[in-house]
Amino acid sequence: MSRFIDELKRTHRCGDLRQADIGKEVVLFGWIARRRDHGGCIFIDLRDRTGVTQIVFDRSYLEAIRKHGLKAEEKDLVDAHASAEKARSEWVIGVRGVVVSREGNVNDKIDTGAIEVWVAEATIFNRAETPPFEIADEIETREEIRLQHRYLDLRRAPLQRALRMRHEINRATRNYLSDKGCLELETPFLVKYTPGGARNFLVPSRISAGKFYALAESPQLYKQLFMVAGFDRYFQIVKCFRDEDLRIDRQPEFTQIDVELSFVNQDDVFGLMEGLVFAVFKAALGKDLTELYPTGRFPRMPYAESMRRFGNDKPDLRFGIEHTDLTDLIIEHNGGGVPFWVELAEKFKSGKLRRDLPAEIVKGLVIPASANLSRQQTEDLERGLRDVKGFRGLARAKLAEDGSWTQSPLTKSITPELRQKLNEALGAKPGDVLCFQFGKEAVVHTVMAKLRIDVAKKMGLIPEYGHGDQWRFLWVTNPPLFEFDEDTGRWAAAHHAFTRPIDEHVPLLESDPARVECYRYDLVLNGFEIGGGSIRLHDPEVQARVFKTLGIDENDARDKFGFLLDALRSGAPPHGGIALGMDRLAMLLSGAPTLRDVIPFPKTNQGTDQMTGAPVLVDAAQLAELHVKTAVAAADTRADTRADTRQGATGTGSAGA
């Protein structure tokens, strides 16, 4: 083995060789992907992160190898063949040989399929145990097993391609933003807990007894401090941490491309990020987005319009099937005889509900007849909505040729006039299925947004996951600055307390907070939010008014945000920024079904690391050193005490007996 690596250095990677390399002497290192023994002639597919090359071991090839000008000794060839005879999958080997043409046996399925390497010399670096699953592109192994052996799972080509893509995204990001005058600056992970936003992970301090750091959920406050300090164009590819419920596009630790700029408005931020996305797509996929967006700009849509048409602020624009808000029609017709709608219409007419900011609405969506869904399939769609909190059922009707409704309990009560108006408003045609949802605005939007996606997948308009080689970007702009928290009866920041209100809405801060929109924006791709940011509040007077609306008095503000408030009063420039989700972007570009497929060592949906077993319990000594006592440990101690007491009582009784 000492000859390999010490003397024989790798000349090529396994996926690099082509016909132009025929006749060259090469040294390859890698893992055995497949081995086939054809009666003395042994074929091995040698794999590394770039691909595979077929290598051939045959004792009779000595003279043929020498004819290619390669120095070859019979003993080395015999030893190499002996090694190949006992070698198995996933063994790590090194070979020296010559590249030859496969002539009539070309393998079109791999990039190196036109050549093979005849081996003159080989060594075994490591003998691997039989892996718990096959290292192949497509396997049926349960994800928990693959995550338990992630170092093996990462040898599979789809995951290696995904991680190479992450590298290309990183490289393109650094090159592009550096060329645009941005400085890559670092911010701390151990920070002060500040309320608002996502739930933080807490880290106990050993030195400061009873006190805790928070793991930064984002560099938000620090990047604003960079702007105050005069570093007017900042970026960072940074790890962030959020203690949230997990799903396919969310992990407790994730990476974001973080950007902050001074002396900019919303358009300036958009222009910089659009250029970055174009550069990333070119580097990672070789795709020129100017074919789809010749102006270099992505379309924009106000938040209110996005909610009205699609039910969320991250609409998938690869297909139509939009929502129709029917609330005005229901009010105009006094509910049209439908009991639930009659009750709703009365709430608006009595003034209990505001039409400009409705707490309850009615929406409709049409499943076109061309979907050709059976009644069972339609009922399956409704069952798929049951996991939406607050969902109580979907009202449906099928449109007949004469405009009447069938297969619906609504037909018994609805007036012909309202039915006709609803058909017209929905643009319904005979054979279409009309779906209605009414009630609390948030629930209606969520239900109908999910229904829209589910219908599109049933119709084959979008794939179950992945991009389907369709790329539809959208900026969603100007959402509300505040949201009302029904549990506390107070206004809360919809994003964070330092987002700048739209200038025209500043007078509404005290009088009508619900109508205040702000300079916040999300970048959406194929129904996923891949980035979000805002123009920040740098005016101390307006900042104080926002705090007042949020119920944060001056003392609370200083306690929670004092260092930032001091900085903003020290000559803060107008500034704004954005963060792109690197993991989510890599997931969408690679077509992977979940974030776990593009993160090297991810957590499960329960937040656990299958490979290492984290999180784990720690012993009492460690906790004592950190001045921490856990509720779990306390419960275990009480249980142990009760057990000791019972055991002691039994022991005493036995001795007395």
C-alpha cells in the first residue's frame, strides 16, 4: 500500500475519463460499486464522488498493457488479480492502469461508458463490512436506516449531486456578491434572547450561573449593526437555529444567504437578489433564466392579492386554478337561503364584521370537468384537508348542463338567483365541481390553498415533488405590519418590530393598525418561500410608535432591544436586506423531495439525529456544573426516591421478621 499515495498519486477522478484519455496511464482511487467475475476476467465499477469507471483485471492482459507503453510487471498483475478475486462491494482500493476503448461494448448510461481501465497494479486500502443497504441511486430502504448510516447514504449519487450543487450555489453566491461590493462578515451564534420570531434554542452559561444564551435564529440585529457601523454592503452564508415543528422544508439548523444593504429601497434589494438568483441558476444548473425573464426582473404581487387569489403568500404559479372571493355576493344576496351564509351575511350587515378587513369570508374554487375525477377521488381530496386546524368540511356541488347543482346538500336551500351568480363569478362550466369554504379567514385561506395544490397534483399539472423543469418566481410585497393575537388580545409584529411601515400608512399606526402595510417582501419559487426580508425602521420616532402599538413601553424596549435602539440613534442609515434559504433553494434546484436530501447530516421530523443519537440525556455532574436542573431529571429522582423508600420499607420488614 505504501507505493500507492506515497509514490503513485491520483491522476484522475473516476468520473473524469473520456475517449480523449485512451492510451494514458492513470491512477484511480475509490470504492467498489459493483464486481463481476467472468471466469478469470474480473470487472469492477470503481466509484468516487465524480462518477464511476469500469476497471478490468485479467492476468492475460500483460503484453497488451505493455503495448500501450505502460510499465507493467507480471507479479504486480497477478497480485492485482488476486486482490480483485477477494474484493467486495464498498472496499476501498487504488489501481494503476491504462485507459482503453470499450469499442462495441459502450455503456451509454454513464459518462465514462466509452472507455475502461486495464489494471496493471492494485492495492486494497480498506476492507469494508457488508453495508446494511445497497449503495445505489434508487433504493427502497427506510429513511431512518439510511439516516442511521448517513456516511453510507452520502455515497449514493443523488445525494452527492445535491451536495455538489450546494457547493456551486455557495461559490456563485460568494463570487457574485463580492463582485457587487458586498463584504462577507461574520456574526455570533451565541446571542441574547429577544422575543418575537421563531422559538430560540437556549444554551446555559457555566460562568454566569442561571443565565442563558440563545442560538441565533438569524443575524438580523447584528447585520443592522453592521449598517450603523458603516459596512454598507454585507453578506454571509450562515447557520441559523430555530426550535420549530419540523416538516419537509424545515430543519432545526439551517443555512441562509444573508444580505444587508445601506442607502437602498425595495427595488434596489430586488435587483441585487434577482442578479444573484440568475448567477446561481447558471452555475448550479447551467440554466439561463433570461429565457423566462428577459428583463432580468421577476414579477411582483401585493400580499393582499396573493391571499385573495391563492390563499397564501407563496403561490405556485406553474398552474392556474385560482380562488374566487365570494363574500360580497353572499352579503348582497343575504346568504341566498343557505343557513351558514345567512348568518355570515348578517354579521357584515350589522357591522359586527368589517368588509375591508373581514374576520370571516367565503371562497370558491372550481375543479374543472377535464380533471375527470370520480366522486371517490373528490371525497379523497376533502379527506386530505382534515389535518388543517379548524377545518369542518368542504361544501361541494357539481354543475349540470342547465346550470343547476347536483351531488350537494346546498341545492335544498340555495336560491336560484345566488346559484346563478356564483356560477358566473366562478366561471363554472357543465361538469365542473364547485368547492366552497367559509368561516374564519385564516382557516378558509389555508384550506383552499391546500386544496388548490392537491387538485393540481391529481390533474398532473405539477409533480408530487420537484420542479418538473418549470421555474416560476414571484415577489410578494407589502404585507400587514401587525397581526392580532386573539389569545393575548394584543397586536404582534407579523415579521419583526423593526420593519418599516409604508410611508402612507404611518398615520394609521395608532388609529387602525390592521390596515398598516410595510416594506416587507418574500421571494417565492414554485410555491416555496426561498427568501424574505424588509426595509428596516431607522427612524427612532416611528420606531417608538410601532413599539407603542405592540404594547412595548420604553422600559421593555430598552430591556429587550436597548443595544439596537442605542445604535439606531447613533446615526443609522436607511437600510434593508433579505435572507435566502440555502437549503430550500438547493432542494428546489435538485428536485429533492425534502430538505433532508440536500443537508449532509440532517435531523428527522422529531428533531433527532439517527446517526449519533442526539439529543441525549446528560449526567447530573454536567448539569450541576451548568447550574441547571431539568424537569425530566427531577421526575426521575422522585421516582427513584419512591422506589428506594418502598425497597427500604420491604427490607426493614424482612429483617424484623
